[in-house]
Amino acid sequence: MRRLSHAEQYLIDYGVTKPRHIDLEALAWTMGAKVKYKRLSSCEAKITGLGDRAIITIDDSSGDRRARFSLSHEIGHWQRHRNQILSCSKQDIGGVNGQGAHKEREADRYAADFMMPAYLYRPLMREFKKPSFKSIDALAEEFQASRKASALRYIDVDRSESMLICFGPNGRKWFRGSKDWPDEWAPKRDHDPDSGVMELLFGKTTPGADRSLVPASAFFGRYSAENHNVYAHSVISRSRGGQTDAEVMTFIVPQNSDMFDDVYASRGW
């Protein structure tokens, strides 16, 4: 059985049994931290602490769900890096694949546990028999999280095989696989015509309402990929700066569990 993290145990100690019970400002207050919102020009969030008291300031232009993750991130700093003055940029908060300073990634992990605790998130995700961005968006709504934060949380707590890939105009930007996804099945760096990613990136088509069955070779270059299919659901993640800033996120699960048999055979399992 998975051991509870510090953040999750804190929630349990305060009687949090449903997502709507996660009142971040009230919980921050119990830790001696007061939360303020105002326009910040040099960072997205910051915390200043002295002794057992702190002031957390969140940029009020971030959007409600992004602000919630930023607040959870700063709470993580308060619990892990107390009595330090820390200013966090947009790049510091919510990075992926180990990008950024160690303290920032520690705070991100705390934020995910605090805002979307596994003991609440996992039972809800099991209710969706065909995982896709439809289920990820429903979970994001339940926990008042962004789509990206919810998708990454899904991958982190998934006990089966799933993967999230982010593409930009120049190809793959980052990816994250669930704990049981084999490292040997890393996604392609370049766009594949069969993936449909380029059409989404450049506005030639719109995202599908649900996942679809596609050849695994559309996303993976492993020699056995042509023998398997995956369920893939791609959505536009960001396009605030036009085409050069556009991103597409693709959520993937294998059609059949034997997709990784060649990996396990090579490992002698």
C-alpha cells in the first residue's frame, strides 16, 4: 500500500475527505501563512517567511486554477524550505521531466499531493473505464485544477500504463510515462503524419471529442510499434502567442496489454 506523503497526511489530519474540502487559503492559514493576491511583474508567486509566519503572494492575473497550483507550490516551499525568501517564475512552477531547480520540483510534488491527493484522485479516476482528456478534464473540474496539472497527476498516480506527450511546432517538447510504462518505449522526437499533431498545431483541424485508435507507430519508433495500436487523444494545450507558441498534449494508453511483451522478454521477466 502506498505511503501517504506529508501533504496528504496533513489533509487527512484536517478531515479532508472530498475534493471540495481542499480550501487552500484556510489550510495555508493553519500553517501560519497568509495569502494575498496582487499583480506581480517579476514572478508568478512568492513567499516571505520569518519564524513560524509567512506571507504568500500570488499574481492575480494567472487565472483561478493556475493560481491554485501556484499557491499549493508556495505552501510546499513553506513546508519544505521554511524561512527563505523565494520568488517563483512561471517556468519554476509546474515544470516537467525534472526541469528546473531541485527546490522547485520538490514544491511541485508537494503541490500535486496537496491539491490532488492520491487518496482522493485515484478512486475518482477509476470511475472512468476509457481514460482520455474527457476524464482528465472531469477530474480537473472536480479538483479545480488546470488540464495540464490534472493530466500530469493522472500519469503520476496511474497504476497501469499511460503516457502524456507534449508537442510544439518543432517536435516533441516533453513527455511523461506512468510508473509502469517501459523506458524502452519513448516517443518519437519528430511529428509523424499519422499522429494528426501537425494539423492541430497549425489550426487545420480541431481536437477530437474523445480518444481514437491509431497505430502505435504514429507516436513511437520502437521496432515492434507497427504491430500494435494505442488509444490517443490530442488536445490544444496553449496558443496564446500564435503558432510559434502553440502546444498539443496527447494522452496515450495501449490497446492491449501485450504491447510491452518484447520489453519484458528482453529483461528476462
